[in-house]
Amino acid sequence: MNEYPLVKFSFQVDWGGTQIGFQEVSGLDIETEVIEYRQGASPDFTKIKMPGMIKFSNITLKRGSFKGDNEYFDWINSIQLNTVERRTLTISLLDDSGSPAITWKVNKAFPMKIQSTDLKAEGNEVAVESIEICHEGLVIENN
């Protein structure tokens, strides 16, 4: 067992067969909704709590803007009425040797929002664009 926790700046994203470099990934959340219930004849004056449906957050991916790179736009433009190209994403946090230590597998993902960079005449930052992805499942594997 390692003495130190993993660093969060070393990661990779496999985006349906293509590996793309991203600056930031957020939204790797899983939440269980709570159902509260009380039977009318219960002698307790409190509700019981039961686990309900599982809810997944949308995932946001940010990266630098590159000339001629239309990967975000091509994917969101594939959306038609009730049809979309769904992809499986694999997000891996890497250990010191560059091997996946923790892997998040995102199932049936598709884009729901693209945000282009803001423009500032007085700025000197890198142009960063983001894509927000919704999905139907997230599996976490601690390798």
C-alpha cells in the first residue's frame, strides 16, 4: 500500500476510441435518492428512509481550443430528433508510473451543451472550451 494519496493532475480520457487531452474533468458523482415512508399504523412518529433510484451528475470536460479541431461540434451536430451518437467514455486517474489507478466508465454518453471560450482583448489566457455530457451510468473501478 502506498503512503501517499494519488495526485489529481495526471489523468486521461478515452472518448469512444479517441484519446483527447483535457484540462479539467468534473461531475463524476453518483447519488442515491432517498424515499421516506411512514405506515399509518406505525407506533413510531417518524418516517423510515429507504434507498431509491440512483442519479448521476452531468460530466463537464474542459480543454484548450485548437484551430481545425471540431470534435466537440461534430458530436453535438450528430443529434437529430430522438437520435444521437452515444459513446462510452473511460476516464482514468493515473499513478506515478502512468498506469490507470482509478477508472470511471461512463455509459451511453451524449453531449447536451458546448460552451466556447470567452473573448477578452486585455487577457493573456489560453482559449478554453467545454462540453457538458449526460449519461446513463457510471462505474468506478479502483484498480
